[in-house]
Amino acid sequence: HVQLVESGGGSVLPGGSLRLSCESSLYVYSSYCMGWFRQAPRKEREGVAVADAGGTTKYADSVKGRFTISRDDRKNTLYLQMDSLKPEDTAMYYCAADPLGTVVPYTYFDGDLYKYWGQGTQVTVS
């Protein structure tokens, strides 16, 4: 049974920081493309940041320069360091994994292509 478990969410003031973690039980984790997505109330899900198995990263324009995605393949863990948080960053944050090699660079933020998802962790900035 594959599991992705997010943690690290919480409530912070604007300008604050949080570090999200996503621990995975996926076998051969290091070969998977991993991503962070978020969904705010009454809004569509959006891609935030992606790190593929080769080390390439991609960020949504809204978080560039403020968020940093990283992965520790020895620990099967994906991270999202979020700095200079803004109220508009408030959302449920999810990590997702593509174990099938379906995701390619121009589809990094297409959530429908990711097979496994975590349960989410809430981030509130106010």
C-alpha cells in the first residue's frame, strides 16, 4: 500500500515561514517525479513546485523566489520550504508522485498525471 504523508502545515503571520515534508513509502522513490500542489477554498487545484528524478525543479510564478522544493532520496522525503508567506498562500497543500514516468516537463503541473497523493496539510497565513 503506497503512502504519502505530509506534515509541517500550520498557521503563520504574513512574512513567516513553514517547511512542509512529505514522507513516502514508494519503492524506488528516487526515480519518481514528485510535486507539491495546493487548493484553496472555492479555487482549482494548482501546481506549486515539482522536482523530478534528475534534479530539475519548476515553480509556479506566484511562489518563485519564496518557495524551495527539495528531496532527500535516502529518506524518501520531499520538502517544501516556504518563506515570505502571503495570505494568498493559504490552502491545503498536497504532495504527489508520478511512479510511471507519465509526467514530462511541460506537464509538471498537470495533477491528473500523478498517480499517488497524500492527504494534505493545511497552511494558513493571516
